[in-house]
Amino acid sequence: MSLRAEVSSLPRPVWVLFAGTLVNRLGGFVLFFLILYLRQKGYSVPQAGLALSAYGVGGVAAAFIGGHLADRIGRRNTIVVSMFLSSATVLALSQAQALSTIVVVTALTGLSAELYRPAASALVADLTAPGERVTAFAVYRIAVNLGVAVGPAMGGFLADRSFFSLFVIDAVTSALFAVIALFALPNTRGEPATGGKPRGSVRVILGDRGFLVFLAASLLGSIVFMQFNGTLPLQIRAHGFPNSLYGIMMSINGALVLIFELPLSSLTRRRPAPGVMALGLLLIGLGFSLTGANASPVALIVAVIVWTSGEIVFVPVAAAYVANIAPGDMRGRYQGMWAGTWSASHILAPALGTAVFAVSPPLLWSLCAATGLVAAMVMLAVAPARAHN
């Protein structure tokens, strides 16, 4: 089947999910500009980094809770709960003033905004065959990155005028996604457990050594990747460039994914997953290491192109890998564990990144290259993807 035919054959609920995700991501400003918002309010770099890490704490909890809910109450119901809660907490964050309150509300925002991710990924896996999943996840990421291509550029200009408008638009688009999910998505729960009896998820996951190796490599790579919304904007400001340059760079990232990820997926889906994922992690580390090469906008844009190439190679194959190896009754929890590595990086990346950045920005970008290399080497130890029937 050709790539065009495979994309066209994706079921209608998958396209509905893509549409809802696009709406949500078009207004997903707050995470991108949170650290700059807090700096404008007078908080120090470490304090702003602490708040951003709090988002990651909520995201880690969301990965586990969201995966469990996706398998128990269904994918659609989890998405609806997540998006309505996200709308409320984002508005609450806009009104928080004291640092302690900001940290707590940011953690709640991370919990609610990230709760839907395991359910959305599990729903894509429920509705597609194993051989179609790299393509399906690539199309899903097109929806995400179309929002990223448009949203941050608009958000950068809005942030230069009114940060409050970012919170309002974020809340509205989250609520719209909830409504779309409520009325147009199926509430799937995956396949029944073998023998009809639920299995202990902790025991199953801890016994899957290949999956644990994958998670370790993914965590290392995501710590590097998450510098994009922590130390990268700080580096841009340190060079004396405006917020709008950061927004433009994030839009370039989204545009590259839109243009190249789906065509590239027709090649990567035919290659052994560990090698493809290792290449992606290596490019992510290299790209961020180039951020500190010099102070020109051109050099920063080249760096974005390199680490975006790594993202394009790594993420769709990794998402399909997790879907293919997960037991049918545990897709939500496996996707939740993988999402947990990205959420954990929301905690670790800002805290580690800002601490090293405060000492020496060049050291930070060198460590990104080294970490990407280690992550790639670990990923090569992952067993080829196996599909559960």
C-alpha cells in the first residue's frame, strides 16, 4: 500500500482526534512562554526553572494516572477530563502571584494538561494495525506540529504585548478539544487481558527488560530535547534577541515536522526500530550542542534544523514501538510510562539546564551532545519491536 493510500485509509475517529489535538495545540502557549512570563514578573532564573519543573512533576503523575484511566474508564473519557481540568488550571495559573502558589498551580496544570496523552496514543494504537502505526503517529504529530508551527509565532508577538492573553486562549482551546472528544470520539479500552483477569501493571512492566532499556534511553534524550522550552529561550535572550525570534524558531521546528516527518516515516517504518531511534537521539544531542556555537540567528536556526531532524526520526518510530510491544490490555499504561519519561524531563531538564546554564552556557550545550550520544548507545541495546496479538 502506498503512503497516500495508507494515510487515506486511517479511520474517521483517528482524524477526529487529530483535529481536536490541532485545536488544542494552536492555543498551547503557556508552557512555551512560562519561563519568560515568570522572568517578566521578577522571578530569578532558578525560580522560573523551579516552576517549570513543577509542571513536570504534574506531568509525571499524569503519565501514570492518565495511562491507568485510559485502560480503566476509556480513552475518550480520559481526554475529556484532562482538557476540562486543563482549561480551569491554566486560568488559575494566570492569577497566581506568590511563588509558592505559582509552583503548586503549575504542577496542577501539568497534571491536567498532560493527562490525555497516554489515552490519545492508546486510541491511535487501538484503531490501527501494527504496520500502520508509524504512519499514524506521524500524521498525529502533524496535527501537533501544525499547532506548534502557528501557535508559538503568534504567541511570541502576543507575549510582547500581553501575557494574560496567552492564558485565556490556552484555556479556550483546551475546552474546545474536550467538547470535540466528548461528542465525536469512541471510548475504547483496548483488548481484554489474557484469561480475562487483569494483570499487575508494575509486575508486567518491570519484567519487560527491553522496554525498561528503551525508557532509560528515552529519558536521557528527552532531557536534552526539553531544553527547547527552558534554557533555549534564555540563550536567545542572553544574545540580545527578542521573544519573537524564539517563537519563529519554534515555528520552524513545527514547519519542518509538517513537511518532512510523514514522507520520512515511509522509510523509517521499514528499518529496525532500535537503530532508527538511536540515530534520532544522536541528532537531538548534536543539534542542541550547536545552540552555543555562536550568537547569530542563522546559527540558532541551523541548530533547530538539526535537532528537529532527530525529533522527526525518533518520535514516530518510538511511539509505534511502544504500541507494538504493549500487551493489548495495557496500551494506555505502556504509553503512560513512555509519556512519563518526557514528563520527568520537564522536572529534570529545567532544573539541571538552568543550574548548568547559570554556571556556563557552553558547558550546558556540550553536555547535551554527550548525553545524546549516551542515549543513542543505550537505545542500540533495545530489542527489535515485537507485536502482541
